[in-house]
Amino acid sequence: MKNVSIAIDGPSGAGKSTLARALAREKGYLYVDTGAIYRTIGLSARRAGADPKDEAAVLALLPDTHVELRYGDDGLQHMLLNGEDVSQEIRLPEISLYASAVSAHPGVRAYLLDMQRELARTNSVVMDGRDIGTVVLPEADVKIFLTASAQERARRRCRELEQRGTPEPEETVLREIVQRDWDDTHRAAAPLRRAEDAVEVDTTQLDFQGSLDALLRVIGEKLK
């Protein structure tokens, strides 16, 4: 039976990871959070004291940066950096800006491309990120561009940070989201954009279940 690939792209805070994880569970597919991979590279740069906007400095770290994606007994994706589980640390707000900066470098993206494609070659996957449908898996069976207003995304992110015990003021989170949107859509390497054949799903007015149902409808139509 042919492996199926579902690509979900969209801006920061649109709910890609949460919804993609739920979709993968529903369909019995492998979930691949590519943003977590870039966050891990960003964390490596931060720990090394490297300027994440300096491509040469970041590329110099890669030979000694071993990034691994594993699935734990909890069924969740865990990110390992040189053998250390950094799944919690990469979710800190300051790592978002490091991730955005390192992901803008063509050399970093090329380094990680084969890793992501190999996962899709050997499994049915739900993969989320910012260039999955346009660059990583341009032949994906289903492409979805998930979005929501910046204000709604900031509200959701604040709720998430509160639940983790690392609250941030909403105006700070909104400012970071707007900045990350600009960075992601204006970078030279694989900028965030909707693939021509992607279906856009705006979840601004939808709760989690409503968003999940909308995505399942799109997938059902495309895989008919």
C-alpha cells in the first residue's frame, strides 16, 4: 500500500503542531514536527553563543550537532540534541526567534531536507512546517495552509505559555508573532507561502474540534 503524505504549512501559532499531531493519531500516520527540528538547531546555536543570523557560524556548528527525532512511550515526538532530550527547552519563547533565524539559512535547510524526506519515503506522514508543501514535499498527497489572525494566534500562544508555567504579556507575544511572520515570509530561502494547490483553512473562529473536523473534511475530499 502506498504511503500517504499530508503537508501542513502556516504561520507561527496557527495550531499546526497540535492539529497535525491529532490528525496523525486519527489516521494512524507518523507525525513530523519540522519546526521542532529547527528549534533544536536554534537551541544549539544559542548554547554555543553563536549569532543565529550568521550563516557561517551556524553551519560551522552542524558537524558536531546531532539532531534526533524519537517517539517516546507517551506517543509524542521527542527532540534529542547530542543525546539530550530538549523537547521542553526548545519551546521557550526566546528559542522561537533563534529557530526563525537559523531556518532562514539555505545551508541549514539543505542539511535537514534529506532527513525530512526520508521520513516521508518510509512512512505515511503528517508533516507540518513553513515550506512542506512548497519545498520539502512538493508532491504531497494533501496540502493544507493553516492560518488564523495574528491576534488570535497571540491569545492561543499566551494560553499555552501559561499552562507551561512560563507566562508572557500578550502584547509581547503578539509583537514576536508579527516579527516572526515578517521574517518567515521575507527570507530568501524557502519563504513561508501557500502552495498553489494547497487548501487554506482559517481557524480564527474555530475551536480545536472545529479545526480538526475542517482538516479531516479536506483530507477526506483529497484522498477520495
